[in-house]
Amino acid sequence: SAVISQKPSRDICQRGTSLTIQCQVDSQVTMMFWYRQQPGQSLTLIATANQGSEATYESGFVIDKFPISRPNLTFSTLTVSNMSPEDSSIYLCSVEDPRGGQYFGPGTRLTVT
Amino acid sequence: AQKVTQAQTEISVVEKEDVTLDCVYETRDTTYYLFWYKQPPSGELVFLIRRNSFDEQNEISGRYSWNFQKSTSSFNFTITASQVVDSAVYFCALPFGGATNKLIFGTGTLLAVQP
């Protein structure tokens, strides 16, 4: 199984600012994913990040709000831009499991005040 | 469209009781995977099981067992002799978008095991 780390583990940010979340995996993977989990809610896929191409965003999420970088096969970043309190969530990075499904990182708990 | 329904929002049991968490799904795919994940209070998502739709045999792993009923589109999860450490939110998930690795999650069931 893949080992995934995320930075920061948590942060408190002011409205209108941006935060970049880093995701590092211990092996090379083709696909990385970013999910959002709003308080008390389920997980929702934000986008899929492939190395060397633009991220593919799911319905309801746009690149201007959640720009993603994927510079190599072990690393990705998600930026939450121009934050509002509604962006307070846990943001989880995951990578594909070749057998199907995903491995998840520990998550980043974001609070926007 | 793909959909996962976990009708039980919260369940509270006393330690050593058995508990079953329900999952009902909708899919247009003829073959598919189903997953269960556990999210303890610390927040990380722990993989529990992957089941291929070809395989309708029930699976048992220690105190955990899963009952897959393709005819009723259900994939229920039973914990036998529950323990306080089982307290967590449990999510059922299904791939979507023609992929095996993009997941749609149910709303989760919060299980509280009281000592």
C-alpha cells in the first residue's frame, strides 16, 4: 500500500486568503485525487490530477477556486483560493490502488474565519 | 447515475453487541467494485474492504463480515462483538465515471460503541 503525507495537517486562515496543501506519496503513481469533506458530511471528489496534464475537475469545482499542480509522479498541491468560511473542511489527498479504489492521506483540517 | 445510500445516520450500541451497517447502491455498470472505509475521530480514512461484483460470496475478516446481495443492490457490513475502538464513521463507496478509482461515497454512518 502507498504511504501518503499531507502538509499542513491543519490550519486556521482568514477570509479572502489562499492556502496551498501539499501531498506527498512514497511511490510513483499516475493518478492523484483531491477530496473535500465538509463538517459532518461525506467526501466529495474535487479533481483528478495526472502528471503532465491539467487536472480534471468534477461538477461544482473550478480551477480558479481550486488550482492544482502535479509536477511529478509523487507530489501534488491543491490551493484553496480566496477562502470563505464555507471552505472550512477536511481536504484529503488520495492515490489510486491498482487493484481498484484508493489510498487516502491523513487529511488537512482547514478552518476559515 | 451512481449513488450510494447509507440510511443509518447514527447507531449507538453497547460493547459486545453485534451491529450491522447498511449500504444500498445504484449503478449502471454491469461490473463494479464496492468499498467500505472507516474514519475514526482522528480523521484519516482507513480502507476496510474491496468487493468485486462478480464475487457474491460473503466475506469475513475477524470480527468484520460483509454481506453482498446483488439482487437487492446492498453491501452490508456487520461488526460482531463490537468494541469501543470500533467507534467511527463508516463509509460505503462506489466508483463512478467509468473508472475503478474515482469514488462516490455514501453519507456515512456514525457508530458509537459505549463501554
